Amino acid sequence: MKMKRTQCINRSAIYTGIALALAASPQFLLAQSRDIEEVIVTAQKREQAVLDVPQAISVVSTEEIENMGATDLSQIQSTIPSLTIDPSTNGNNDQAVIRNISVDNANGLPVVGRFVDEANVNTDRSGWGITFPLLDLERIEVLKGPQGTLYGESAIGGAIKYITKNPSLSGESDFFVEANSNSVDGGGNGNRILVAGNLPLNSDTIGVRVMGLSETTPGWVDSSF
């Protein structure tokens, strides 16, 4: 009886050790993470799972943007490691800084590329890529480190990609409307109205999605004139 009890204990210990080893294996953990959610990005100009991209990248989904109520990149910078928005004095030329690599002040050339899908929205000393409205987006990808090979000389510090939502090919139409207002003490009132949706087309190959935005911002700088 003692021998049988010892064999049972040993077998139990072996099975427990195998289970622990399996649970700790990278393949098991990777399979579990992919079962939960697989994030697709286009950091290398093609669709890939974010775990398959051999570089540092942060992704912010549209759900996260909506939950935070963010309207531009500066409002979500705290959720993206290594990204800082350097504000300007007039609010029009804010600059993105990734890993402390900032703009060349002598020439005014951006060092962090800004793209809407694959369209470059970088201009000399322009903050448009920072104040780009976070509307009707699928996600935001922030690529860290030099990206010159794929994104050109204006991305030696990194790249920020705004990925818009794709049109639906189901032939069904869906629209949503968002409206809000705000005010600044002594600066007046502002409002923001967004309309976006898919147009109904009986086609399996062509889809059209439209988005319109009207925004009025209250004043926030005192005029000396």
C-alpha cells in the first residue's frame, strides 16, 4: 500500500509539472493572446498582426478613443509610451516628439512622420498632423524609431498613422451623428457636429464611406489690439 501511494504522488507531481511547463511556454501564451484578440496593423505597408512586427509600435483603437472622449492626438499622448506633444505658443505648430527626438529648429523640418492612411500630411513646421481630428478612425498606429526606409526622410524619429474606417461592401447603409458644444470663459461658445456613414451600393467590389465635420472653437487667446 505504501508503494502504491508513492506512485500516485509521483504521478500527480509529474502531471502538475507538465501543466505548469505548458502554461509557461511562449507558444502557449502566444496562442492564448491570439485567441483573446489579434490586432492588425499596416506599419510595414502590409497587413500584419502587431505581434509579428519586429519593431516598437503602439496602437490605439477607436473604442479607446471614444472612451476617453479625445478629439486630437495631444489628448491621448499619456497612453502612448515615448510620445510627447510639444505645444507651441500659438497652438498651430504643435510638434510630436518620440523618444526625445524633436524637430530641427534651424530648418523647421519635422522628424516624426504623420500620415492619414498612406497620405503624408507633413509640412514644414506644421502641426496639422497633431491637430488632425480623431473622427471615424479605425485606429492610430505610432511607430517608434527611424522609419526612413518606408516613410521617407521626415520620419527619422518615428511615424504616426491615422487609419480611417473602410467602407462596407454589404450594400447596407449606416450613419451616425455626433454633436457637442463647449465654451470658454470670456471666449464665447463653440460646437462640433460630425456625420459619417456608408452609402448603399449594390456591389461586392465598390464601397463609399463619407464623413463630414463642422467645428467652431471659442477664443482662448486675448488680443492686445
